[in-house]
Amino acid sequence: MIAHAVAAEWRKLRSIRSTYWVLAATAAFTGFTVLLAVQMAHVWDGLAADRRDDLLLRPLQELSVWAASLCLAVLGALSVTSEYRTGMIRTSLTVLPRRRALPAAKAAVVGTVALVAGEAATVGSFLGTRLVIGDRPFPDQHASVAHDLPGFLIEGTAVPVFALLGLSLGVLLRSTAGTLVSVVFLWHVLPLLVFHLPQPWSERVGSVMPGGLPAQMAGLSADNSVYGDLLSPGAATALLLAYALVPLGLAALVLARRDA
């Protein structure tokens, strides 16, 4: 039954116009990141040699992951709130009486799409910016592509987590506006608030923010970031999975006990 449910959710996701808008926005931002790298290359060419060590490319390369996390969180939210808005959720629950199977099927589809889109955005941004800067020796780009690529692939895992958060909040709140406000708060506003906490709390709390976990999974420092880096790769991986699975389990429990 779960296989049929996944197939049905895949057909529904493809039939929603917003799916294509979200994926197009993700691709567009990746292209915009590459265009910004072109501008940075021109800036590099115009700088004096003693000032080039202050020009870092990696923060720009990570912008696509940041934007893709929001875009796919929106997709996760719309995959369920659109059904509440149209009343299609009643049909879905009638066809699939085991209610807890519905969020699992949605999660399988949304999570897979988000993972593919997130990794494509991450790798596209990384390779595109490296191609644009050519042989310019940016201070944070001395390592080879093969050396840096695994770290970016790991950072792309934040995207499906945010997509599943959007899905879970959509089930819990049943409101597109409320879900999107909550996602934006978790995605961007809360890390900024945490960053302004006094030390050592800003680093401690920043280390457990979902957006900062992939970098810790890759063993990277949190320099030039609003996040901390106090967790080991294993602890960061476990916490990232918890961010995805705990809200999803709560959403399945609520859906099973609440009227549509």
C-alpha cells in the first residue's frame, strides 16, 4: 500500500504548478550565484595584491544551499497545505485510511525531490563559481575540486531537512501563511537572534541550529557564519536527522488523531 501511496503523491506533486515555480526559483538563484561570482572575479582583478587575502568566495558558494533550503521548504509546505485549502485532503484520507502512511508517503516524495534539487543547486553553485574564477588564487579556494566537493555535497543535505520541516509544519498548522512564516523564522530569523546572544551561548545554541549542522558534519569551521561549530560530525548528523524525523513523527500522530 505504501508504494501506491508514494506513486499517488508523486503524481500529485507533479500536478501542482507551484512545484515547477519552486524548482525554477532554485535554479534561478543558482544561476544568480554564478553571476555574482563573475562580479567577484572582476573585483579581484581590480584589487591590490595586499587586499586580495580578504576576499573569500565560499560564503557566495553557500548561498545556493541557503536559498534552496527556503524554496524546498515552501514546496514541502505547499504539498500539504494546498490539499487542506482545496479539501483534497479528505479524498486522500478516504483512499488511504491508514492516516500515518500519508505523511510518510509525502515525506518520501518531497524529501527525494528536495535532496536532488538541493544537491544540484549546491554542486552547480560550487562548480559554476570555480569555473568562473578560473585560476585566480582566492584564499579559500586553494584545494582541488575533488577535495572540496564532498563537503558541499554534505551541506546540500540541509535542503531535504527544511523541506520535511515545511511538510510537517503544514500538517500541524494547516495554513500556508502560518507554515511559511514559521519556516522563515526557523530558516533565517532565529539564527540571527541566536547570533546576538552573549558568549558562550551564541556559539552553543548556534551549533544546534539546523542550517549550521551540515558544515559540522563535514568538519568545517563556522568562521564567517552566524552558526557555531561545537558538535562532532556524528552528533551533528544525529541532530540533523532528528530535525527531520521528530516533527514528521509528530505530524503523523496529529494527523491520525485529528479530523481532516
